[in-house]
Amino acid sequence: MKTRRNTVTPVPLSPVYRAETLRKLAREEVEVLVVGGGVTGAGVALDAASRGLSVALVEARDFAAGTSSRSSKLIHGGLRYLENLDFKLVREALKERSLLLQTLAPHLVRPVKFLVPLKHRVWERGYIGAGVTLYDTLGGARALPRHRHLSKRGAAKVAPGLAEDALIGAIQYYDAQVDDARHTMMIARTAAEQGASVLTRARVTSLIREGERVVGAKVVDRESGAEIEVRAKTVVAATGVWSDDMAEAAGIPAPFTVRASKGIHLVVPREKIDLDTGLILRTEKSVLFVIPWGRHWIVGTTDTEWDLDREHPAASQADVDYVLDHVNAVLRTPLTADDIEGVYAGLRPLLAAKATSTTKLSREHAVAHPVPGLVIVAGGKYTTYRVMAADAVDVAVEDLGRPAPSSWTERLPIVGATGYHELWGARHSLAQRAGLPLSRIEHLLQRYGTAVEDILKSMSERPELGEPIPGTAEYLKAEVVYAVSHEGALHLEDVLTRRTRISIEERDRGVAAAPVVAALMAPLLGWDSHRQEREVTNYLARVEAERSAQAQPDDEAANASRLAAPALLSS
């Protein structure tokens, strides 16, 4: 058995790494093959590799290309689950929140304040106050300050943008937020540090069976079209809304059914909503968040059943209007469609139960072992990915024929976390040494943690990489180069949508940045001028398709408009 690696030595997910990984997986059997590169799949790969198992992860698109890049970007216990008396779920999630804030990912996860407006004078303050008190004390909740009660005047000081009749008082509490796509990618990178072979743009086309046992998968490299067989003692499917497809690929009935619920979010400029705090509002279906996000607010979400294209869920005009109507009901100055900088839609994988709507389904996860050699994990919430992963690996170990250590990922920081607090404390001297404004260093530290040294080194060697990307003041050219050389980016979309958030943070959705970013990527990926131009053309078509979808009245029309964009290129 391999020994545990308690320290993390960066392994660049470069084009060379990818080519070597393809060759390796074609000739070597692994103990655990993970299908799916969302947060749960990345977590499974990390958990299994850190136990000393040989591991491969294959993802059909990019890390976090689905649900795990399109969430509300919150690390939270789920305050509303207390109403359903889901104390175990909330306690578990709050413990994970504490671990992420303090140990596992302090560079990516940070506190955020939320205001709960009160509308009723007597019962509501006591009722919600009791729930928030419990929220402050369950699990690892003490990682953040306790809640406080505010009068109407006190609430107005932190939320002057709320309408006069929006509240009679408020309660302010703390949760945490994360850049979900970066976090997922860095979990996958950490799995690579622990010995896992991770591979994106590699689609499983079928599972390999020998009798009743699943013994691997046929995998197509979507960059070259080549097919390989990856042999494995056990396959763990962490495929979210595609979970039922994996059972079908194995030729067995689905052990549970996963339903897709669409949630959309709007991104608006920070100055358009006059708040010094996040906001949480109750709606007839769920809750609506107004979440601070750098120079922006993220406003959402919806919760509607979706049975159309799962790769590219589309926001419709009805979705956008729903969010605007609900947030405007409490704002002194309403938002308009012209205020919207970005829109994104994602699908939550919900375990199906006897319920009339997706909002009543449990967010708890399930792990199934329907046949030897196959484990399927689904459900849950982003915050508890690590628990889901550990549970899935515990079941997978049963197929290995040998013991394996218990999970210890609660003590394993992800890439960029070790030494982060010390580096953050020295950020002023770091800024001086790098010749950068403090705000720029802070932004880089909160994206890369201690891996920021790699970025700064590249800028010292090539000073032009220290320039901002045209069309955005937030990101540097060096970050594009690093995304390809270290973070596994293979396409223009990977950089503009997930390694950075240009696609939702800029009003033009990255149109101005696209040619420059593609030119920076081209020499690293061996693109000729024709391929470079096609990458830009495809990205612009995607932007146009999304804008068109958001002007359509309903899901069916929005889905058709979104699918008008061409698929990503192969080499």
C-alpha cells in the first residue's frame, strides 16, 4: 500500500501531464475509477488517493462544467432546513463549513453576512431568532460570529437600499461563500498531488462487464477522438444529473432516480443595490439570496423542474423576470433588465421521492452499490461534498479485496491552503516585493492561496503577463497562462467561464477578452491561427445563444436557442 502524503507538492495539470495520463490509463489498471469531475467526483478522487489507493478520474467536459460551477456559491448549513427539522443535515454541513473556512480551503472560502428582513412584529423575531441561535451553535458553527438582532433603524444602516415597507426589523447572521469552479478544480489538483490520474474531456461511452462485475470503462478522448479502455477494480459514478445514465450504461435498473431542478442566478453591479450585507428572502417556492461577489451581486435562485438538455441548461425570460420581481419587491430602487451583467443556470441533482415538486425532495445524498464493481453516489449539497466522497469510497473499498485506511480528508488542505494565513498576514510586503497594488495581491491570494508565488514568478520572467486582460480589470494575463500550464484548461471557454469568471462578471460576457485570451493559450496548446480563430468564434456563438435563450418566454424555447451554439472543438 502506498503511504499517505501529508504535504502537497504542486503537480501541474499541463498538456504534457494530460498526454502522459492518457497513455498511463490505457495500460495500467487502477483500483478506483471515478466518473465525473464535479465537486463530488473530485472529492472522491482525493479521498481515495489520500487513502493510498490507485485512482483515475475522467470527466467528459471540464472540471465543474456542470452543477459545480453554477451554484449560489455558498458554503452553508442550510438555514431553511431547520424548518424541516433536518438537524443532522445542518449540523453536518456546518461542521464542513468550519473545516473549509479554517483548514481545508481558507484561501477560497470566506465569511459573508446575511440580513433576514422581518415583517411581523412578535412571533417572527422569536421564531427565526430561535432558528438562527441553533444555527450558531450546531456543528462547527462557532467558526463565525454569532447573529445579532437589529431594529428597523439598525437594519436601515446596513441595508439603506431596502424599501421602507420591506421590514420592521431584521436579524443578521454569518455564512460563507466560495468560487465553486475554482474550488472544485483545486480539489482535483490536490487529488493529483496525492497520486490520482485526472483527465478532462474524456467521456465514458460504456462500462465494461465481466459477468456481473463492472471492471472498467471505455473512454473517448474528446480532443483526439481516440478510445481507450480503463480497467478498474471498482468504478465510482459521481455524475450528478447523469446518475441514471450510469445505471443504464451498466445494464441495470437505477438504484434511485435523480431529478434535475433548474436554478438561475443574475449578476448585477455592486452599486445597483445599496447594501452593506447579503440578503436572504423567503419566496413562495424557496428562498432568494442577494450575495456580495466582489464588484457585483449574485441574485438567485429559482427552483423549477428541468427535463431538457442537461449539458446546457438555459435561463428563460420567465426565469429572469421571476428573480427580478422577487428582489424588486424589497428594493427602494428596482433593478431593471439593463442592470444585468451576467446570467447563469445550473441543475441541482435531487434524489427523487414521493413528492409533488422538486422543492420538497431531500438534499441528503445516497450511495448505492447495485452490482459488484460499481458504486453510484448522488444527491447532497455542495457544502457536504467531502462527506459524500468519504461515504462513497467506504463502499468502493468493499470491492478491492484488501483493507484501506479510513478517510482523513478533514485534515488534508487543498492546493494553496497550507501556509495561506501566514502569507495573507504578509500581503503588504508581498505586494511591495511584487510591485503590485495591495488590492491586486489580495485578489490573487484569494484565488490561488500560496500558489500565488507561481503567478508572481511568471510575471517576473515575462512582465507583459502582469497586464490586465483587455475587457476586464479583474484578471491578469498571467492567470490565463497559468490556467493552461497548471490548471488543466483546454479551451477558451474553460478560462473565461471557470478558471476566471469573466463570462458572468463583464457586461459583454467576455467578448472583448476572448481574442486576447485565445492568443495567450494558443502557443501552450499548439493551436494554429485557424484553430485559435475557431475557438473565439465558438465562444462568441455561445454568448449569443445564451443571450437569445434569455429572451425566450419559456424553457422549451430557451433550450432550443441555447442549443444553437456549436459544440466545443476537437484538436
